[in-house]
Amino acid sequence: MKKILVTGGLGFIGSHTVVELQNAGFDVTIIDDLSNSKIEVLESIQEITGKLPEFHQIDLKVKKDVTDFFNNNNIDGIIHFAAFKAVGESVKKPLEYYENNIGSLVYLLQEMRDRSIDNFIFSSSCTVYGQADELPITEEAPIKKAESPYGNTKQIGEEIIRDTCKANGLNAISLRYFNPIGAHESAKIGELPLGVPQNLIPYVTQTAAGIREQLSVFGDDYNTPDGTAIRDYIHVVDLAKAHIAALQRLLQKENKNNFEFFNVGTGKGSSVLEIVTAFEKATNQKLNYKIAPRREGDITAAYADTNLANSELNWKTEKSIEEALQSAWEWQKKQ
Ligand code: UFG
């Protein structure tokens, strides 16, 4: 059985990916520093899959601990989620973002090089494209200068991996996520935002649950049909499955280049107001919202061209936006 290291495996996307990996028969070892996750998630994963993944509480910024881990574990592949991910916070704390997101990546790659470990999957983001000139966004779209230190860590991360693949023969895939939402159908794992949510869906579900008074829709004067910004919202379970497909591609040596990248989205854009309406319909909840000014740094529209991921990874999304919103709501109710 192949042993896969999942860093950040107790986080939102990480935990759903661990579930899918175990369901697909992989042996999973998680590293997480619990800086933005809860240890209880481990038990939830066991409840869903019937198997407790191995867990190591390690801070990947501590090189010695990373080396010790690899001294004691034989790993066949790595899916690297562990990173800070709040755009606004990254503007206030750039050094923390560079240290955490870049430092941990470099240490992992050094261990892989030194031990000839292959097969690396990187959590990237459609943020690398900025406001693309053409929609839907293909992998050919130019990389735009990052709007935030967070976005920059994803761009620099991809460059570090590209250089390492070239110099050291590593095989890697970068998955550029669009907007992951939703929760596992069991409602045992989901997104756990700390404090006031910055992302749309947790804010929506918390408003419906009465935790927040009102949702602010940031801007209704964008150049879109209803004036609100458009994103590609993908069910987190579909996103998790893309990682399994990418990993299989590397393990079976089906990759065409030693560094590949794929857009992971649904291909369909939804506006903020469409999300509000879809949420109300899917959950039978009335949502209290108001139109507010635009949020700084936001782009007008982004949605993926998924052709490359569909054909090369032999993967496509299976779940609808209604299912995603409903699962997010079921998860919220359990909190
Ligand atoms: N929005 C609101 N009200 C809110 C929160 C969000 O109207 O309370 C709007 C935003 O303005 C935006 C849309 O909902 O138009 C989606 O916003 P999110 O914050 O959920 O997602 P973003 O697209 O801004 O950001 C996400 C990830 C980032 C990633 C980025 C790439 O959170 O990590 O996609 O585009 F970098």
C-alpha cells in the first residue's frame, strides 16, 4: 500500500482529501501543526472511513522536526496543503506568510531531494491569474503580479517547485483551486473558520444560523449581468478527488512533464447574488443581506476552463452548487 504524507491534513481541503485517499486504499500520514485546525477532525475522519490516519503534530518551519519525521517514515508521495491562506491577514503579516508558506515548502522539497522521494502535489490557487483577460481561464493564461503576499507565496511556491523539478528530477503537479465550498455529506468534517469568516459561504451559513446579523454583498456595480462578482465555486469533495486523480497520474508515471499544473474548478461562474438565491432555495432559509461597497483587491470574475484537468486527470466535478450549499448548511447546523 502506498504511503502518502498529507501536510495540513486536518484543515478544510486536507481533511476531505484524507477521506478520499483512505477510501481509495492509500495509507495516510498527516502532519499538521493545529494552527488553524482541530485535533477532533482526526476522529471524524476515522468515523467516516473506519480508519484512523497516522498523525504527527509538527511545525514544518522547524527543519529538524521535518528531518526527524522523514528519518522515521517511508513516504511514497506528498500532498502539501499546510499553509496560511487569509488574503487580508497576509497583507498585514507578510513575513509570517513568507516564512510559513515558503519555509515549509523548501524544507519538504529538500527532504524529498535528499531521499529521492518523488510525487509532489501542491495546493495552488487561481489567484495566480489575477483578473484574467479571457474567461474561462485556461492554464495558458498569463500569471499576473500577485495582489497580496498570500497570492505571492503561491506564485513563488510554483516557481520553487519548477526549479526543483528541473534540477532534481522531481515530479510534481500544482492544482490551482478556484473557490472550494461545502462539506462532507456526513457533516462530520467541513470548514472551520476562526473568528469572523472572510469567505462568502461561511459568512452566508453563519448569517442564516443567526451568528452574523447580515451578509454584506461586496459591490453590485461590477461589469457582470447582475452587477455582483463572479466566481467558480467547487464542492470540496470534488476538489479532494482531483488530488487523488493527480496523485495516481504521478504514481503511474502518466505525467507528460515533470511539473504540470491544472485548474480545478467546475467551469461555471456564479455571481454573489446567484449564490444568495441558490442558498435560499437549497436550504429553505431566508438570508438577510445588504449591498455594500466593493472589497479592496477583489476581481470582477473568475471561472475555470476545466478541459485540461478533465482530459488529463480523467476527473470531473460530480456535485452541483445546490448540493455544495446544502452540505455547507448541514455542517453549519452541526456546529
Ligand atoms: N463576498 C461578499 N461578502 C462576503 C464575503 C465575500 O460579497 O462577506 C464576495 C467577494 O467579494 C467575492 C466573492 O464573494 O466576490 C467570493 O469571495 P471569497 O472571499 O469567498 O473568495 P475569493 O474569490 O475572494 O478568494 C478565494 C480564496 C483565496 C484565493 C482566491 C482566488 O479565499 O484564498 O479565491 O481568487 F486566493
